[in-house]
Amino acid sequence: MASEVGLIIPVYNGEPFLEQALQSVFAQTRRPGKIILVDDGSTDGTAGIARSHPEVTYFHQPNRGLSSAWNLGIRSAAGDFIAFLDADDLWATDMLERHCALLEQNPEVQVAVGLVQPFRMKPAGAENPEMVTIGAPARLFNLGSALFRKGVFDRIGLMDEDFSMAADWDWFLRAREEGVPMLTRPETALFYRRHGANITNWKKQLDHELLILFKKTLERRRRHGMAGELPRLSDFLAEVRRNAAMSHDTSE
């Protein structure tokens, strides 16, 4: 029997992009079972787009932030696996099929990860937009490029709602510290859209949250007697900063 995937799409004022994101889900060679869209207090046409698709289970909450939206989705999700997609990003057509196969063939692995390809849309005409890739695909801490066994959230916990921007990086750090087995598939799974409203454009807030992230990580490791592993942690945190830098494309 095939494993069932629950998909969580958090969105705040995602009207310009949401339909395209949903179409990338509907185009999957292996479709998710339940699609949960968590509207985090949008004031645009997001609700109308979501409700126009009977496949989508729509939740609305007052604006509480991305981490809260993720957590509502996780608590509401059903199925064996959980996937995430931001409303302004796109999946590669075979993302779910290949990630599901990786987890089904490797029962000890808890998270399957793919590469992320940043892109922007360059209008080639009013009705013919063109996707322009930015750099090469890379492994980034992005929930949308990964597929998770549902039970891993019981082990690691939900997203830390102290973070408005870095909760996904914090979750991956906690999972790494707990030795959660992950496998990377060396093909693009997610197309990460760069545009003027990206949350990662808020550099001052992002830098502040990275400092909190580092502090929480070090405190956890010291509590658990992991100080001897700090050199490896430094390498890993350097990877976090590379993620942040890659999220700040200025070529638009």
C-alpha cells in the first residue's frame, strides 16, 4: 500500500503566486493525499484562490506568523509523510514521487531532502513570463525541498514560534543534534522564487534571529554535554549563513 502524503502550504497575502504554486502540486507525478492551506490572516484574494480548489482544506487564523501556520498544519496533517510548500515557490514535477520512493526504500531514514534552485520571473511579454534561474541548485535548509516522516515531529517537536524567519533552520539543527537520519537526493526538488516581498529580504531581522538561533543551539548542546562537538557545529552554522546569503539575491 502506497504511503500517504499530507501537504502544508502556509500563506500570507500570497495572491500573486498561490495559483502557480498549487498548479505545481496538481502537476505532481504522485499527488499528495490531503492539501492543507493555512491562511495566516491574509487581506488579499488568497482565500478565494484556496476555496476555488476542492482538493484544498482551508484554515484561517489571525496573523500569528509563519511558524504558527506551519504548526497548525502539522497538527492537522494526516498520512505517513508530511511535505511543505511556500505559496510563492514551485515543486519539480517529480518531487513527491522521488522523495516518497527514497523514504519507502529506506525505512530508517526520517527526512528526504532535495536541492533548491532559486529563480525569478522575467516578463517576456504580458502573457508569456519566463523563469530565470539564479545560480546553481544547492542544498538549503528549506522545508519545501524535503519530505518528512510524520513521526519525526513527535521526536523533535514542532517549529519554535519564538522565530518568525529562522524556525525551519532551527528545526533542522535540532534534528541534526538528535541524529535524525536524512538522505539527500542530488536533483532539484524545489524552485525557490526570489521577489521583492521575500521574507528573507528583511536582513536586520534575519541577522537578529540567527544570533538567537546560534545561542539556543549552543545552550542545548551544553545542556546535553555536547561541547566537544562544537567545531563541527561551527561548520554547520557557517552553512546556515550560506543559506541566508543565498536567500538575498540582489540581481532582480
